[in-house]
Amino acid sequence: QVQPVESGGGLVQPGGSLRLSCASSGATFVGYAVGWFRQAPGKELEFVAARRWSGGGTTYYADSVKGRFSMSNDTATNTMNLQMDGLTPEDTAVYYCEAGRPIISTMTTVRGYSVWGQGTQVTVSS
């Protein structure tokens, strides 16, 4: 059983960058897809990005982060990374890493994933 564990959150100024990492404290991510979601104060959970661990295929991004965020996997450390550039205050949220076996139609939805991490806070402020 995979168990996502996020790291890398923190405080950054507008225009800055952060790299979030999602490792599995249990089984490897092989055969799974990994999704990033975020929740800002007073707002609903929002899809950010998702991709399958291996086998190619599409990496999905929310329109709000397209061109600024990118996902990549590090097979040596069994970690899925989310590189976030050009951060704005609107990106402030708790970011969650989720693992699951979604079908294509559920890759960008919460119901496509079965295991959540504990979340990591990202704050973009001057």
C-alpha cells in the first residue's frame, strides 16, 4: 500500500519558486497515478496536476497553473515532484499529494485517488 508523504512547502515571495515532493512511505508508486490538489482557506479542494508514475501518457494541469507548474518523477528516490514557478498569492494553499489508479476520466478528480498525504502549506506573500 502506498502512503504519500509531502514535503517542500514554505513561504515564498510572489514570483518565486518552490519544489514540492511526494514520496511513498509504503510501496512504490509503480502502477499508480499521482495527483496534486490544493485547498485555500475558505475554498473547495482544487485539482492542480496529475500524471501516471510510469508508462508515459499525458500530464494534466489545471488551467490556472499551466505553464508555471510541472510534474516529474524521480525513480531513484520513488518521489513525484511538483515544480512551481512564477508563484502568486493565489497559489497560497495546503497542497495534497494523492495516489490512486484512476481511469482517464477521473485523473483530474478527487474520486480518482484513494490515498492522501497529510498536506504541506504553501504561502506566497511579500
